[in-house]
Amino acid sequence: MFTETERRREVSRLSKLVERRKEQLIEELLMRDIYKTSDEKHLYDAPLKTLENEYRLVLEKEAGE
């Protein structure tokens, strides 16, 4: 079981990992001239799951070309 301090550290660590992954996905999408999600949201406003889905769609499209 985590102490409160350990829990906060873990939440902070996980939050940083999520933000780092979002930054990576946004960078990959921008390099492919994708600036908004399929539902017209700005990439920086999209949650991680949406960015992962958008990136997967781009990769699938590239593989099919």
C-alpha cells in the first residue's frame, strides 16, 4: 500500500509519462501534416487515447497506400 506521499509521487510520475507520450504522438502527427483530430479538435486539446487512435489511423492509411 502506498503512503500519501508515495501515491502523489506515483500520480506525478504517471502524469509525466502520459504528457510525454502525448507530445510524441502530436509531433508524429504534425510531421504528417495532421493538425486536428477527426472530430476537428486541436491536437493539444485531445486526450491520449484520441491521439493514439488518430496515429493508428494514419499508420493504417500509410500502410494501405
